[in-house]
Amino acid sequence: MGNLREPLDEIGNCGLPAALEVMGERWSFMILRAAFNGLHHFEEFLGAMGIARNILSNRLARLVEHGIMKRQALPDDRRKIEYRLTEKGLDLLPAMLALRQWGEKYGAGVPSNPVLCDERDGMPIRLITIQAQDGRILSPMELEWRDQSDVTWPADDTSRKLRAL
């Protein structure tokens, strides 16, 4: 991956530790998986996942605290609470799918069933890959770290937004 490396001792300049702080354990990912599958209520999560009530409560609170899910009372019955993915939570889908695909390849050894497909044409989604700006799939050997000052950013690149944060 080239001569330049990330400064590994400066974890404040890397998004990975921040992501792992919020998501770095199994139950958080499993709750997100359930939410992506349409579960919204505490009892639904509890019944579908086989998770202890206190762990579920703790993990949901943590996901809400970090803005990945939002907790809201139902308008018709304020005693019933719903948990919904926020935009920040929905943005985790590619990472979740990449981890799932990795697990299918190296863990389970077989594709999951059911298969996630494009609603429009019914075709299975592609493997999550690293892609160049022109869409080419890149291998780890084709990647290199560069200082921001040495990078030419395309005008429509959303990563510019990330740098401005």
C-alpha cells in the first residue's frame, strides 16, 4: 500500500476507533441487522434475537446515544416506543453487508439464505468492493496512502464533505 502509512499512534485522526467505540461488539451489529430487517419495538428485538433484556436495553440506549437509532413514542399510544434507524444508522448498511459477505466466505462458507437482491430486477447485489473513481475494482496492492495536500478531489466527491467535518 505504498510508502506512506497512517500514523498508527494518532487514533484521533482515524474513523475506525470511533466506529468501534460505538459498534465494536456483536450485539450492536445484530440489533442493526434486526432493524434493517424491519424490527422496531423492544419486544420484537427481544423475541427475534435471543438477547438478554438488560443487554438489549443497554445496546439500544447506546445506539440512540450515538445517533444511529432514534427512540420515539408512538403517537397513538405514548407508552409504546419505537426504534428507527437514523440516516447515520442507514449509512452503516454497506459496512454491514461487507462484514456479512466476509463471514459467508470465511465463516459459514456458504451464501446466506435468503439472498439480498435488487428490488427492481431481482438480481443479487454485488460483492462490496473497493472501487476507483472510474468504477474499477481495486485490490489491496493497488492502494496507497497520500497526504490530503497531494490529492486531487473530483468536484462531485462526497469525501470532501467528510474532510470538512
